[in-house]
Amino acid sequence: MEEKVITGIYIRVSTEDQARDGFSINAQKEKLTKYAEANDWSIFDYYIDDGISGKNLDGRPEVTRMLKDVEEGKINNVLIYKLDRLTRSVRDLIYLIELFEKHSCTFNSQTEKIDTSNAVGRMFVKIIGIFAEFERENLAERVSFGYEQKTREGNYTNTQGVYGYDYIPKEQKLVVNIEEKDLVNRIFDLYIDGKSYFKIAFKLNEENVPTKRGGHWSATTISSIIHNPLYIGKVRYGVGKKNKERAFTVDGNSIEPIIDLEKWNKANRIIETRKHFNVRRYPNENSYFFHIIKCGNCGGNMSARQQTQNGKLYITYTCNNACRGFTRCKGFSHKKMEDAFLKYLDTLNSMEPDESVMKKNDKENDLQRKIDILNSKMEKLDAKAKSVRNQFINDLLSVEEYHELNREIEKQKKVYCDEISEFNNKNTKSKSTISYDDVKSIITNIKLNWEYLINKEKQLFLERFIEYINVSKKDNEVIISKVQFRNV
């Protein structure tokens, strides 16, 4: 059954309109009533603003009453004689159309023949949407410029505050939080004493010390504190890559320092001396256990780090949860991991891929399975991006939150795209199928052949035939508790 169209008729006339055009309330009311009757629309009420300008929505009680009825579902259609009767502001028009759409209320103009219940009307809404996006982008630029200018004047613009300070909205300034101030000094002292970001974060989590917003400490949080010149009374702009070219630091306006200049400089000099270890990029195949090892203590994924010292390459694996300061799982070297892997192979009787070591896999192509999963994740990210945009349009997100969420979504999409591309390349190279007997033969002889394989071949073997390896470090020994083989 077709839904009944319950219409609210809005009429506005100013003194100037009547004097110039004879555009009376009665004339509009008569024309709109006949138009509604001709379309078989039921008239719920007339909303009449008499002698009021259409410059904006403020100060127009009948518009307010009509919008309330729309929100409460009393009317599902709004009819006007001419667009400028409702508003002469593009921004207000955008707001009204979005409100109508949110509450499933169509919008009609008799003169301009705008009707959002049909394709032409919906096209009009899309055009308005383009203007809306343009307007919001301009707003974002103006807001960004405003933040930049406020920072140049020495004002701190993050109203959420930062650890060590509390933001007072009425006074629009930062004040020192005495308890947090002591911890900030302690963090700097620990770092100067040689503790890493990870170890400091773990120590604070172990002591159940909450962050500013009650969460867990991470290496990133510790790093941001030690880098932040706010603690010596300065404010900065352009921290991220986007505004790097316009970055600057100035003296803060009435910001009380927490850290003395000598301590801050000492900590940041240490940062500079440690940077050179991570500059160079290394081939992924060097750390060929990276994608398949899992922490045997907490089940977390592992990260790999490659660095050269005195001309020699060192590779280490670390539990990601330990890196975030959540656990105390020990890292270990690539060499010890390989020794433990070969030792584990010795413990398996004849290396028969029976049910105890083989994972059943219904799909013939595991690479395609991974690609399908990544494509599914990409679709979810697209849906999330659309949801974020809708939240922004409906003023549920600030400009900063909108752009930050979009950046995170685009960043994650790039990661997925790169992985899909990598898996597609591998898929192309491994079209030939391998029989079950071939798998048994390869696994049985892997220990004999291992030392003759180059790193890339070892990586391909591990990713092809092994689902995961549970590994941990006890005292100074790396222990493998389980190797889960795939069934191809």
C-alpha cells in the first residue's frame, strides 16, 4: 500500500515582497492548496511567517515549528511556492534538505518544479550535495587557517588537553595538572636513563597508571610526550606530514613549562642519536619467518626489525603486544629462531603431514582466499568512509575528526591494496598445483634442503606450507611449541 503523503505548506512573505510584487500570503496559500489537492496530498497544516526576511532561519518561529513536525514524523512532505520563500541561504538550504532526507520527508517547490520524490529532484539534491562538500572543504580550510593563526599567536589549540595539563574552556588556556606533571618528568628521566619507549610504556601499564583518557600507554604515546615542546612552554603547528612544509614552533602564550630546558634538550638529543638505526630499508625475504610466527605467550603477531651494525645485518623478532607495552614477552634474534625451527623439525617423526600437523583447507588456492578476505575488508572500509561522510554532513563529526578518520581509512586501504597486489603476483607465479604426496615429500626433506635454499625460497616455502608457528623465549632459549602446517 502506497504511503499517504501528509503535507506541510510553508508560506513566507516580507513587507518588501508585498509592496513590490503583491506577493500576499493569501495568494500563496490559494495556489499551494490547489497544487496539493491536484496531487492528492493531505494537508496537515500551514506554516506562515508574515513580514519576516528570508536571509536566514533564525527568528522564524513557523519554520522552527515545521521542522519539529518533520522530526516527529507528523509530516512527510514539505511544499513551498518558491525556493526563496524557504531560504535565500545556500548553507541553510543544504541543512534543510539533509534534515528532510534524514527523516524521509520529500521537498517540493511549485514554481521551480523541485520534487525530491523523483529522479530530477534527487539530481537536484546531488547538486546541492556538491555545493555542500565544497562549502565544507572551504570551512575546513578556514578552520585550519584559524588554528595556524592562533598557534602563531602562542595559543594552544587542542581543547582536549595533553598529558600534564588541563584545558579550561572558559578561560581558553592550559593549566598544569600537578599529579600528571610529576609523571611527565619521570618519563623524561626514564628515557634519559636509557629506557626505550616500549619499556617505559610497559612499566606504566604494569603499574596501572592510566593515560589522559584512561587508556593504555604505548610507545607512540611516550614518543609524542618526549617530542612535544609544550612541556618547555612552546607551541607547535604542522606535526603531521600534511602540514610539514608549514610547520613552526613559537613561544606559548602564558603556558607554564613542566620540563626544564636542559632535560628536554638532553632527551631530544638522545632521539637524534638513535634515528640512524632505522633509516635503511631491507628486503622482506631476509626476515622470512615474519609473516608466520606468533607469540607463544600471548598469541600476538610479531614484528621484524632489520639493522646493520659494523657492516653486519642483525634481524630481531618482537611481540607486537610487547612493543605496545601490554606484555613482557621477550624478543629474539633471527638466528636463534632458525636454529629452533630446525630443531623442532628433528622432533617430528618422519615428518608425516597427518592431522596433528596439517591444517585442513577446503579451498584449492590459499592465496585467493587471502585476496578475497582483503577485498572484503576493502568493501568494509568503503562503507566506513561513506558512514563517516554522512556523520560529517549531519554535523556528528567535527572537521578535524572527519579528516583524521578519512586519513586513517585511506592509509589502511593503501595497506590492503599493497597486500592484494603482492598476493596477486604470488598467485600468478604459483598456478601449478602440488599434490598431497609432493607436499609430504617436500616437508620430509626440508631439513636436508634448508641450508641450500636462498632467503626468497625459504620465505615462499614457509608461507606456502606453514600456517603459523608458536614461538617464545625462555631464559636465553627460543622455544617452538607448535608448527601448524597447511594442507594444499
